[in-house]
Amino acid sequence: MFQFKNSRMDIDRVSLICSEGILLATNSKNHIICGLDERIYCCVPHTNYYRDLIQEVGILADYQTRDRGQKMTVTQMKDVLHRKYDASESMDILLAGQDSKGLHIYNMGLNSESTNLVYAVKGNQGMEDAYQYLTEHWQESMNIQNAEQMARKVLQVGESDFVDMCFIYKTRTMEIDESNQEESLEALSP
């Protein structure tokens, strides 16, 4: 059985891909899970700044979908978040979703850096232990119940502790003309 080096880690968000989709979870009431588009969600700090940022990006996604008839990809959503974000602060977003290219998780951090991952964590301490645990135990073939157990272990929460989870179930791949979408998004950027 894996033992964390630190008896109490300070991991407050986790996201991981499993055979049935993507799990996004937080154990902190200081973070919220928000829908940006039909199959794209993020977990951000519960502050006015992030609320306004997410609302702005959600309006842009709605405009793309409703008025232009085009779905945004997860990568395009990540790029829009980077363009809208105030570079003077550290970006603190876990982005997860599904598009025509599959399932995606982005751990969005400093200097517009973000990497497409199969799992990601955010927190103040114990990140090394959490990533080591996920590296040793994560399997693409695991089911939703195993993904939830793994997230609870990383977040160090029990059955009666506060945890907010969002599960994005896999669907059939959607047909999207991405070349037209990229051109449309460039026209919308400031």
C-alpha cells in the first residue's frame, strides 16, 4: 500500500482520465467547478476575479456555439483563457473536457504554460507525493469508481468529508471543421 511522505498534504484539486471519461474534483470550498461549454469544465479559485474571467470566456463560447454554429475545442478554450488572463498573476486553473480529438486535461500555470495530461493536481504542498501516487496507480482502463477512490486518496478525504466532483462521460467523437473554428477564434481575439 502506498504511503504519502507527508502525513498531511495540501492538495485541493485533482483531475484524471479513466476509461469512462474525466473526473474533476476539489476538497476545498474555496474552489468551484464551472462549465465553460457543453463538454468543457474547469476548477478555479472561488474569487470575483476568476468568476468574471470564467463568465467572459463562457459568453465567448456561447457566442461561438449559438451564433456561429461552431463548437470550441478544449485547446481553443485553453488558448482563450490564456489570452483573457492577466499575466501579472499566477494562473490557477485545472481545465478538463472532451472534443473531437478526445479527452483533455490542462494544468494551467505560470507564464501561459499548460500541458495536456492524463492526470493533474493543484495544491500548496505534497505535489510530489500526489504525482508519485498517480504515476504508480493510474491506469487508463480504470473505471469511474476507481477514479473516484484515487481522487479521494489524493485529496485525503473520506466518505463524509466535503468533496465536489464533476464527471465528464465520454461520448462519440464529434465532427468539427477545426480549420474554420481556428480562423473564427482569431477574429474574436482582442
